Amino acid sequence: MNWWENEFLWVKKNKLYLEDLQAEQLAKKYGTPLYVYSRQKVLANLRRLRQAFEPAPPGLEIRIAYAMKANSHAGLLKALLKEGVFIDAVSPAEVEKAIKAGFHEGRILFTGTSLSQEDFERVLAHPGITVNIDAFEQIESLAAARRRRRIKSPVRVSVRWNPGLGRGFSSKTVTAGERSSDGTPIKFGVEDSRVIETFKRLQTLKFLPVGLHQHLGSGWTEEDFPVAVRAVDRMIKKAKELQAAGFNLECLDFGGGFGPKYLQEERLFPLEEYAAYILGKVENSRLGIRAIIVEPGKYLVAEAGILLVRVEYLKKNYGHLFACVNAGTYNTVPRPAIYKEAYHEIVNVSQVNGSKKDRITVAGHLCETADIFGVERMMPRPQPGKILAVLMAGAYCRSMASNFNLRDIPQEILLGSV
Ligand SMILES: Cc1ncc(COP(=O)(O)O)c(C=O)c1O
């Protein structure tokens, strides 16, 4: 069995199947490039996440707020809506899309950065949303937006603080701490020394402060666990300081970041232990917290999507063998072009395994050197016209895709709906 096989992706007679359909046949029917998503796989991931938090005591609600920036396909949003999931939105357009998909305002958390008053006005068209403040400096324009909207009922707010610790699979996905691992100053969150002042200002302006939020970064593996739990400790300590200052919080939001495996050698983030740690700390804290929030993106959807591409020809250049495909990374699976650490397994769908393998670099059709889906991968050599599947394409692929080179963004299909 291949390490990446699961209820969505599996192999029979050396051919790749997506749920009960042959990948080759889907490519023939719908054309390529093509994103294929599995609702079943997303729901299986959701079940696993819920199970991890199942030991929560009565009275402590676990809110799973899907980070829809990972993938905002309407069918996936609908499936998550039915399961009672909340939404983590980062732009007014994401808020509007969540509302359109049927999410109740009270189930949407808005966390934005570098926001204008107009952004807040769009968000407050739905005044039941919880606004997660990313900067002390956002407060006045939020208040001005509330005046423009003539909202009289209290607007629920939480504060995204920067606990001084961050972790991510790439320096570009570390979202807390003073600087990322490559030295980039981190723009997110309210620094430790200003958190209480931020809550006080919100209270003075008659907002309703309900929560404290942090998000350390994206793409954690097992080695990120020690930092993740240290950040939990910091969150509890901060919530206690807030309690002493008179703020009794309803919820603590630990953000997202816990990843699935992208690589065989990678060790999975120990989600169950992390959940148990959070639950233990919250229970013992006597903070009177009523809800814990987590904001998974990748965890729910990364494994539940793939991209099918067609090999146009094989090209030899200075000893390298390239499979040249009919898609470009930036238009489909941009992660390998953006992050040097990003890895997506690539599978020859009509001959998944084989005793004879070649060293193949899978190259896209864009005018850019970084337009490579995978470098020197060992796989059975695909003939021109054959289909390759780029795995783990459910998160931050379609949502980050552009029309670079004026190439189209591929169509998406959701299995079970086609
Ligand atoms: C505030 C916030 N929450 C949640 C997430 C989701 O992260 P991930 O997809 O790694 O779970 C992100 C993504 O960076 C984020 O910025």
C-alpha cells in the first residue's frame, strides 16, 4: 500500500481511484487540468478532529471554525455547514461567501489584517459576526464602521494577540513571534504588552469582548508540538491576566496550523495529545471558559483534493527528463512555486507503481523557472497523453491560484455531486 492511500485515494490493479471512480476516466470525462475533491474525506477528517476533543467536559463547547481561505468551494462549505462547523473568514468577500453558503452570522469569526473602514462596514452588514481585532489601531475604524451601519446592539469582538512564539512549515507561514525564521517582521496580532489596553479600549467603546485568539502558523508536524503547547500555556496565562483586569472571557481560540502529512517521512502532528493538553489546561484554569475554538484549514481539506494534469510530451535537457504537463503551478497548485519546502506527491494514475522507474521532473506550461510541480521524482515513465495526479491539492491551491500568463484556473468537481 502506498503511504498516501486512504478512503478517498486508493489503488486497484495499479490504477488510481478517487472514491469509486477511476482517475483516468474522470480526466477523460471532464478534461484536464481538473481539481477533484472528496466530501467524504473532508467529513472523515472532521470526525477525527471532533474525536480528539471528545473528552471535553459538559459545558465546554468545542467550536471548529473552518479556515475557508484554504478552500472556499461552495459544495465543501455546504457539507461543513450541515455538520455544524463555524467559519473563520479573513476578508469581507469570504464573509459574504459564507453567508451565501448559509452560515449564520453568529457562526462566523472575522480575522482581518490591514483593514480599511470600508472593509469593516462590509463585515458589519452582518452585525452578529464576531470581529477578531488584529491591531489596537483597528479599533477606531471598527467603531466608525459601526456608527455608519447604525448598529445599536453590542458587537462581539475578540483580540488576536501575538504570544511571541510562532511555528510553520515554511518561514512564510509563521504568523506569530517577533520575526519569522528568515528574519521577516511578523505583522499579525497585538503584542503582549498592549493586550489589556486593547480590551479596555474595546470596552470603553461599548464593544463586547468575548475572546482571546492566537494563530502560530501553518503546517505543523510532530516537531512543532513543544512550541504549540508552550503557546497554550501562554494563552492561559494571558487569559488569567485579563480575568484579573475584569475581563471574563467566553472563549479561547487556538487558531489552526496542525497539518496532515504531505511527505512520507514527515511525522504527523499529535493532534490527540494537543487536544488533551488544551482541555486539561482550560479545565484546571478556573477561567470559566465556555468554548474552545480551533481553526483548521489544511487539516480538513488538504488531503481531500487532487489535481489531474495531462502529460503533453517528455523532454530531455542536459540529462534531465521532464514530463511537460498541460497546467502551470501558479494557476493550479502554486505552493511548490511559492514555498521551497512545499512538497506534493505526484502519481502516474494509469501505472501507479512499477519495478522500472525513471527520475522525472514534472514541469508546467508557464514562462517561469519555478513552475515545477515536482523535482526528480521516481515514477513509472508516463507516455504523452497520460494523466498525472498531484496530491494534497485540497488546501491553498485553488484558493491561491492566479491567471498568471493568462492561463485559466481549472474547473473543480466534488465527488458525489457529479
Ligand atoms: C487566523 C488563521 N486561522 C487559521 C488558519 C488555518 O491554518 P491551517 O490551514 O494551517 O490550519 C490560518 C492560516 O494561515 C489563519 O491565518
